[in-house]
Amino acid sequence: MKEHIQNFLIMSVAYITAYSLVLGFVAPLQQMLLSNVISELSVLFLPHGVRVLAFYFLGWRAAIYLLPASYLMMLLTAQAGVSLDPWAPIVSLVSCYLGFALITRFLPEGGSQQRFLRWQYFGLIALLGSVLNSVGNTLLLRQEFDFLVAAGYLIGDMAGFAVCLVILMYGFRFARLLTTVNDA
């Protein structure tokens, strides 16, 4: 039980932090520089990276851990003047999980044929999850498929994933450097 509470808190804090950065920094900057982009899209959607990593490390349970934070941030987004469909958090989580499940099923990480680096494997999961998320949320937003809106979701998700991955890579390198300095 303690492990579930820890996972829930870690995932919630990570998701809320990533989403808050989008709402507080990316969205205002995007409105200033790209005022013609609809407000429901973010050109740098950091929470997608959190979702991908959560599903990779926690499996299907990540959906349970992330759902409350997803709805909390949807409510805060509505307070900021951007209305999202109530199904959007569920569509995003299911899409990301399906991306994870399909990639791990058809391209197992330890397969003899495939020799992916870990970041490339994460990238494939993020890409498929983003494609599914783009289609699902575009249909929710427009009630029809709009390629430009779907492409906007895809670009924002993948850019956010890439930034999250870079932050984590340098964060772990810094932590490793600190441990070697402290051990010396």
C-alpha cells in the first residue's frame, strides 16, 4: 500500500509540475509568439513525457495514478479560460497506454532482432501514444478529424516528451556526478 501511495504522489507531483510549466510559461509565450494557434494546443506539452515514462515504469497502474492529477489540471485549465472535453484526460491516458502496450508487445525491448537504445524505445512509445492521442483529442475537440489540429497535438506531445527526456537525462547525470563527488 505504501508503494502505491508513493507512486501516486510522485506521478501526481511530476504531472502537475509539468502541466503547470505549460500553463504558466509555455502557454503565455505561445500566445505572444504564435497567436494564431488555438488555445487547446500546446507546442510544448511536457505532461506527455510524464505519461510515457509513467506507463513504461508502472504499466497500466500509471493510468490510475495519473487520472486524479489529469482531472485537477483540466479544471485549472478551464479556470485559465481553455475549455477541454471532460473525456480528454481519459483519451490521453488510454492513448498513451495503448502506445506503450503495442510497442512493448510487438517490439519487445530485449528482442534479438531489434537493438534499440532505451531513449529510442521511449521515443517509439511516445510517438505511437501521441498519434493515438492526436486522433482521439482531435475528434473530441472538433467532432471530426482535422489534420492540422492532430498535427499540432503530435508536435506538442513529441516536443514535450523530448524536453522531459533531456531534463531527466541531465538530471540523472548530475545526480551521478554528485554521488561520485560525495564518495571521493
